[in-house]
Amino acid sequence: MIPARIVAAFALSLCVSIPTFAKTILPDACGDGKTTFDVSVKVPDGPVEPPPEGKGRIVFIETFDHTPLMTGETTRFGVDGNWVGANRGDSYFVFDLAPGEHHLCANWQKKKDVGVLSLTVEAGKTYYYQAEIHKEQTHASGFAGGQPVTVHKVERGFEAGILTEDQGKFRVKASKLSTWK
């Protein structure tokens, strides 16, 4: 028989550990998990300009699948361990970087969804990094109690990655410019 105090200590350790498991742990490319952004969007003044001399430019884009069940969400973007901005809905912002290897992060703010990648930036080039929030549908049919049953479920999905130049220019053209605080 196990003594009651050992059982109680074990039960208490489980209770203390639960918040640790629930905490979102972000990759090193992201920023502090507590940082949040309040995003506004506006119509841009024109197309994305080339980067300044000796720099590369990254256009951070969020695309959002608008459905009645989903509202615009904020995605924050990080470079080399620091948040550099955020988007909400179909929007973008630009960020200039020195040439070399950089580590990018996209994180659906207040969610565990995250995308990371390494990118070698070249001076004079523009890169398009997109975070896409979309719906995922599950459709199942069968029988329960002799009656036909159909289940249709819509959930959120999150993907992040580099776009081609043509894809990126199109996404920017169809988006608004983000500002945040």
C-alpha cells in the first residue's frame, strides 16, 4: 500500500505541472511570447519599393480565408528572436535586413500556431514571407442507430512560407498596409 502522503505529493505535483504544459513555447526566431500587437490597416500609397542600398527587404504578408465562422486574426512576425511587426486580415508590412542568414517566425497571436524558417538575404532583393490562416473542413458520413448521419466540421488552419516574387506581388496588390502599436 502506498502511503497517503506520497499519493498527495504526487497529485500536487501534477496540479503544479499543468500550467507548464499549457504554456506556449515559441522557437528562438520569434520574440517574447507575452508581446501582443494592436493592428490597424490602411490602403497603401503605392507598390513596395526596392530595398535601400546594401539591404534586403522582406514583405511580411498575412492572408485570411474570410468565412462567417472566422474573423480576422493577428499574426505577429519575428526576425532573429525579436518581433518586428504584425498583420491582421489580408495585410502586409515591409522590413529591411542586412545581407546574411536570418531566422524568420510567424505566429498566430494568442495561439500555438507557428511557422519558422531560415533565409539567406541578399542585398537588393525582396522576399515575400506569408502566413496563411484558412479553414480546414472535415466531412464524414455514416450511420448511427440505423439513421444516416453527416458531420461537417470547420476548423482553423495555419501555414507559413516564402512566396515566389509573382505570388508575393499579387498578394501585396490584394492587401492593405499594416501599422501597429
